[in-house]
Amino acid sequence: MRRISLWKVARPDAIQVLHDEKVVKSLARYFDVFQNRKQAKFMIAKKTPARFTGKESLTQLWQLHEKLTKQYYEIEKKIDAGKTKFEDLLVPELSYLDLKIEIANRLLEDCSLCVRRCKINRLAGKLGYCKSGVKITVSTMFEHMGEEPELVPSGTVFTCGCNLTCKHCQNWTISQWYETGEIMGPEMLAKAVEKLRNTGCRNVNMVGGEPTPWLAQWLETMKHVKVNIPVVWNSNSYYSEETAKLLAGFADVYLLDFKYGTNTCSTKISNAPCYWETCTKNHLYAKKYGELIIRVLVLPEHLECCTKKILEWIAENLGNNTRTNIMFQYRPEWRASEIPELRRRLTLRETEHVIELADLTGLTNYTT
């Protein structure tokens, strides 16, 4: 109880946000889940029956997944409306979540979890661009007090490895494997997630590095979690359509970066070709299948090419009430000095101009 009181003192905005109509409206289901008025998606997924033997082809499994995704959201809708009691649903022999685990493990044999599509067999010990193996490697986990107020306190789990190489990465020791981390099995990690929830965390925040390389392991972990806790998928948005499909009916909140407005910038700074097409598609998926918080890190001299274009796209394609965190905390880290404009922090005029841009787009639910 003492630690919960401390975050209330340190982050009074985390209490105030409970009464912010715009935030609550944009994240209504998430608010209900962390206050135990509704069930997290993974909990419902575990009670959604799936019939498969494991001998099916990957194509057949995807066909079943598409069918069950529709069924899942029908079940979720009925439970949320009080037409079906979650407690009355039986635990099936195999579930929609089990199907996701089966598919995700198949993808590891020819890895295509992100758009790089390394096509290597991670189950055979091969390592791709992200250098992630088959056993989830955790850097740290704790009650994070520095996230968006609606997430605080956030049960944040930082995993090693990333599918991007951002020259200004603030977590470069984690993302680039300068830390060895701790290998954790799914049941061990599940107990850690339960502990975070039981100490007052509003969510489990899957981050890194990047959580995408560890999707199969996260799905397996949540199979063993027995407490109701919303899943926050905290990602750089550079993941494949296959991953986007597996996240449907699993991620309650998509906490997605929107880094660049052009592929020229994304390639130069993060070695991320096709970032714009990938990022916009994944934000649309997130809007369709869950609730969304977007992070826009403002970079020096990238206001017109990136920030402006991003904010306009959000307003036009996701709606003015989309929860957006415009982040001004950029600082030169790691290899940022290799990019001339990234060698400095933002100026006051740049931050003021970005706020002007946000207001011009008509966005009404942004924070800075």
C-alpha cells in the first residue's frame, strides 16, 4: 500500500486522468479492464475454443485464426455488454490463445515477425537482425512511474533486442545487446507479471528494445497469467502483418511509436526502409482491434518532413480524439553524433512550433 501511495504523490496526474473525459473516451475499455470492470483480451482469448491438431499447414492455421478472430470479438462484445458472463465460460482444451502460440512458433522457423523478414530458423539457433533467440531475455522489470498518466504505475518489462538500429536510441544498451539480460521461462515471467499487478500496476507493459521479436514468448507467458491485467504493446511499429494479426484479440492497448514521416528519414536514422507504409498500416490495425496511444518523438530539424506529416495523418485517418503523446525529451544518445541535426536538443521555438502544428491539425487529445 505504501508504494501505491508514493506514486499517487509523485504522479497526481495519474489520478486526475481518471476524470479526463477525452482520455477516458479514447481508452474506455482499457480503463474498465485495469479497474477490473471488464476482462483483458488475453483472458477472453483463453476461453475462446479452437479446434486444431498442430498437424495443419500454416495456411490452414491462418484460415482458422481469421475465423476465430471474428468469433473472439463477438464473444468480447457480449461479455462487455453483460449478455454473457465470463465466469460461465468453460476453459477449452485448446483456445484462440493456443492457436496464436502455435502460429507464432511456426513463424520462428522462418522468422517473419517484423518486416525485415530475415527468414531464419530461430528454433534451430539462428539469429537474425534483432539477434533474438528463442528464450525471452529480460533486462529489467519494475513499476514504471514515467509513462503516460493513464498507464502509471505501469508494470514495465524491458526485453533485450530490437529490429531497428536508431542512431539516437536512448535504450541502446538494451536494444543492441550490450546488456546480457536474464533468460526467463514463460511460467517464471508469468509470476513476475502477476506480482506487478498485485502490487498495484495498471498493466503489463511489453517493451524493450522491442517486444516484436518475443511475440511467441509473450503469448506463451500470458497463457500462464491468472490475474486480470491489460496488455500494453509498447512498440516501434515496425512489425509485419502476421504480427499485427496475432496481436488482435491479445493487445488491449497499442502504445505505438510514430517515428518518421518519410522513408528517407527512417532509413537514414533507424535503418528502417518502408517505415511509413508499415507504420501507418499497423496504426490502422491497432485502431480496428484495440485501443491506441501514439508516441511522436520530435527530432531537431525534422518538424516539417516528419512531425507535421505524422500529426496530419493521425488526425485525418485515426480521428482528432486519438490519444497522442508529443514528446519533447529528445537528447543525443549512442551514435546520434553521426547525424548532424541530431547532435543537439530541441530549441524552445521548435517545441512551440510543434504545438502550433498540433493545434492546426485539430487534434484534441494530445499531451506533451
